[in-house]
Amino acid sequence: MTLPEAMLRDLPAGMASFDTSLRFEWVNPALAKMYGRDQSEFPGQPVHAVWPPVDAARAESVLRQVMETGRAAIETFAAGPVAGTPEAGGADAGKPDGADESLSGPRVFHWYPVHDSRGAIRGAGLAVMAGGPLQAAEEALRRREERYRALVQGGAQVVWVASPEGKMAEDSSDWRWITGQSEEEFLGDGWLDAIHSDDRDRIEAAWRECLRTSRIFDDRCRMRTKGGSYRHYDVRAVPIEREGRIAEWVGSCTDVTSQREAEEMRGRLTEQLSAAALRTARLQQATSMLAEALTVEQVVEVITEVGRTAIGALRSAVALLDPETLRLRVINSDGIAPSGPEADRLTLDTPSVMTRAIATRRPVLVPDLNELRLQFGADAPAGAEADAPADAGDERSWVGLPLLAAGTTLGALRFSFSRPRRITEEERVFLEALAGQCALAVERAEMYEREHTTAETLQRSLLPDKLPVVPGLELEARYLPVTRNMEIGGDWYDVFRLPDRRMAVTVGDVMGKGLQAAAGMGRVRNALRALALTDPRPAAVLSGLDRLFSATELEEQVTTVTYLVIDPETGEGQAGNAGHLPTLVMRPGAMPVLDEAEAGTPLGWPSPRRQHAFRLPPGSTAVFYSDGLVENRRRGLNTGLDEIVRVAADAQEEQLTEPGQLLQYLVDHMLAGHEQDDDVTVLVMHVPGTPQGTAGDQGGSGSREARQRRAPR
């Protein structure tokens, strides 16, 4: 017995080693005991021969990943049935003799690559520890930390703090996790040791100059990771002043490796395709179109069309890999031959140029059926990619390209042709570049879709599910998000009761798009409710919002809001406006007008807040709205405000008494002939009833003709 074996024999943790064919080389007694087997049963056996199916399937997947990437992995899951039990599919009933009850329950699997003396991967090692409540809690914490670290590694910012003299004053676990430096190595000027030698002198000189001049530091450099490779980072540091002196520097590093790789790829492409003007133009066309493609489906539509027309392909398709199920999801199923494999049943084991491209991470070129047989042999794909009669499929040559982004395989791009065809070197370079652009665009689109879904869910969750039913008031509201670019804005509306039975009505707009605008909208809306329930006066509420906004929001954030408190029984109220658009007021027998009260400044700007009387007699209507209704690329704000007054004046009589009809009428006519490029929010409040002195007037004094006669000339 060797010394390592003697030391590991009585170790309570399970230990094992595997060769590159996923067979056991050695296990210690503890691991054998976990599965109720003798130690001698493991060496030379594949994983699935001695482990339960649940454990074996996950183990083989992780082993391949570890040996392919050279990175360690940790898995925690409840142990599957021990081998030999009916649940595990064994022939013998009952639990095998020797299985250790104390080792049942959650297990923590630590997988790691094993290298030979030359540094090449010769297999993998495993350490298994049984878990319990404490281990489960620790594992939950570890998983949260892993997710956070994954965000950092995937491009999130690394934050650090330096002293006024430029020394690293606090530990940065994010920095150390990326670079592998210890806390002692990082602090002071030690962080410079992680900078690439070609960049270090430049970065250090620029950093010293910013320290001397107190200017913001903004530069780019290469940083060494703990694996020994280098990644590109944008580095930015801002001085923090207290009492007129710099107290510290706060900095961040953002991983821009993918962007840099894309830039380098485009540079190489320009050199390699200098003689291929047509395909270069095609690629530039794809780049321009991808800049406007926000969803994965839009990206695939651009890539497949550009690639197919550039090389004269019969069909083109993109399939994305699900790392959890190891299945491929074909985004455009019409890009697969009807006689080929079903689009929703592709796995990595399915013979295909796409799965081969993913497995090898290299282009797969199949010029004809003979080459197909040579490359795939007995595993030749069925249908159009098989040695089948001519009427079984119309495809006769194929190209498969992996979609790689920052070292990760996202899926594959596939082209097929109706005749045997060999891809030239020039075409291969073009297709590889197209696949690279596709991968980067898909990665961006998936991230954008996740953010859009989160922002939309957040925004809609903060809007009222329904408006309150209030005797004396009729309310109707609608929020119309932009669908062209899928961006989410910060529009909102709200109506709620106050303790004194009056109603609070508000419409606002946080300028900007995306999750930040939606979150800002939620903060302002909730703060407004809280302030209104304490002191509902418009001047008091807007002043309170100013204080809150100055303390919590960014200086460059622009937020407007109009706020009204009204008594439903009398129609009397008070209104205040913080930079929002004027309310449209429609009273019987008069032309529609815009509220002439001073709008005030947006929230957070120094300005004394005022309020003014607001009256809606019976038969009157007030319309609150966002700028998306009146302003767009082709129509300025002042023109839009004039137009909404004219449109409202032409409303039919029945529309004036039905808030829902009036709202739809205004939206239809204000957006007609204009492309909606901003969110639209409209809230209509109508006071039912007939004003005094109008009953019995022929035609009704509130008719369109009467309003026009009484309108000022």
C-alpha cells in the first residue's frame, strides 16, 4: 500500500480518480461504502456500471465538463438510491450489506482535473462528503456566492477602494476571485502585479497622474486571471471628496473581453476579406441589422438570411444549446429539411453537422454524401443528411459552425445546399465571422430579453391592477408600452383613496428606458403614496418627493409628475405639477383647454412647490397623459399639445360621457400616422351629470357646435 493510499484509507470523505474514458481508476473505502459496494468492484468500471442512474448521469456530465474545460466543479444533491435496490434498478431487493446509513442524504461532490507531469489532463479526481442541515446551509451560501461570482466573471463590475494616496485600502474579494491574489498581495500597490507587463507601466503612470491632478481615471488594460490567462478590463476610478479634500478613490473594473474579441475578429475579417467586397458588404449589412435586432428570433432571422443569400444556400438554421438538458432548440424550424430530425428532439447524441460542430468547436464541412459517410460512418444522420433515395430529401451538402462567445458554446449555425458543394477558404472565413457575430448578438439578445422581462414584470406589478370604483367619478386608464424595440420605460399612473375620502390622482414619467427606469418609477410611486397618506396637499407631497429624490436618485435622472387631490362629491380639488405635461380639461359648452397653471420643475430640482385650485363640474372630464401621446420623432411637443386640443374638440358627444371611448378616441387619433417610439400612458377622469342651466337646451349646450360657438376667437 502506497503512502497516499494509506492516508486516504480511513478518510471519512469519499475519494476516487477517473481516466479520460470515464472509468474508475481507484476509490477509497469510504466512497465504496457510500454505495454499498466493495472497493474492488470499482477499478476499470464505467461510472454507470457501479453507480445508481441518477448519480451516474450527473457524474458523467460533470466529468466531461471538467476534463474539457480544465476547471473544477462542485455539485450538491440528494443521493440517489444505492445500487442494488429496486429504485436503482437492481435485481436484488433490499439495501446491500455494508451501505452506511450515516452517509445517506445530501452529498457534496468536488470534481477537479488531474494533470500529468507535462501539464496535460490525464483524468479527473473526486472528493465526496456527506451533508446535513449545516452543510446544506453552507451549500446554499456557496451557491449564492457562486452566482454572484458568475455575474462578476460574466462581465459584472469589480469594485475596489483606494486611499487618497492611491493605495488599495480595503480588501476586494471580487478582484481576488478573478486574479487569484491573496489579500496581502492585493493591498497597497500589489494590485499592479495582476496587470499585464505590457500595460503595467502605462497604467501606473496614468494612475499617478490622476492622483496628482484629482481627475477621474479611465483606461483599459489586461488583467491576469487566476487560471493564468488574461482578460481585457475597462478601469474607472472617481475621487470622493469630504470637506474639500479627497477622502478616498472608488473604482470599478468591467470585463470587456467579448467586446475586444469582437473588435479583433472584425479586424482580422477586414484583412482576410479585402478581395471579397460583396461578402464584406454582406457582413456589414448584418452588423447594421443586428444593431437593431433585440430578440433572439430577430438575430436568427438576420443571420440566416444574410448567410444564405451570400453563399447561395438552400436552407439555414440556428440551434441553441440548453446546458441543463443538453438539448438543442432550433430557433427557425423551417431551416431544417422536412425529412431531417425533428427540431425539438435534437440532443448532443443526435448525428448532425450542428452537434458535431458543437462537440469539436470547429466548422464541419460536408461537401457531398460520400464525405458524409466518411465523417459519420454508421452514425450518418437520417433523412436529408443520409445515404437515402433522391426523393427522401433535397439536401446534398452541409456546413455546421459552432456559436462561441467568451469561450462558451451557445449552439450552432447550419447551412445546407441542394447539390454537392465545396466551401472555399474565402467562404469559410466569411461564415466563421458570421457565426462569431451571430454568437455575440445571440448572447446580447438573451441578456436583453432577460432584462426586458424583469423590467416589464416590475413595471406592470407597480401599476394598479384595477382603478377604484368611486361614486361621483368615472375613471379609465391605459398603459401602452413600445413594442418596436421592446424597451421598458418609467411611465406610471395611480388612483387611491385618502383618509378623508377624497381621491388622489397621479400620472408620472421617469425618463429613460430599461430596468433602471422601471425601478425608479416604483420608488417614486410608492413614496408618493406614503407622503399623500401623511399630508395629501399637492405642495407638501411634491416637496417631500423633492427631498427624497435628492437623497436617493441620480442627479441626471429626470422625473416628472402631476398630482391631484379631488373631492368626488363636489368636483373641487387642488393640483400640483412637477414638470409634467398640462392636464387636458374638457368642460360642457366650452372648448377643451390645457391647464394653465405653472408646471414647475422636475423632481429634485430646487424650486418652491405650489398648488392651485382645480375644479371639475358635472359633465366635465380631465385627461392626464405622458409625452408619448403628443411627442415623437416627427412631431414636436408644442405641436402635439395643440393637436390634442383640436382632436378633443372634435370628439362626439357620446365619447365625452364615456371615459373608455374618449381614451380610445384620443389614442387612435393622436398616434394615427405616427410610429410609436415611446410609452403612452393615459388616464381619463369624468364627473358624470348635467351642468345646471343646460337641461332643455336644444341640441344640448355641451354639443360640438355649442363648444365651437363659445370658443374664444
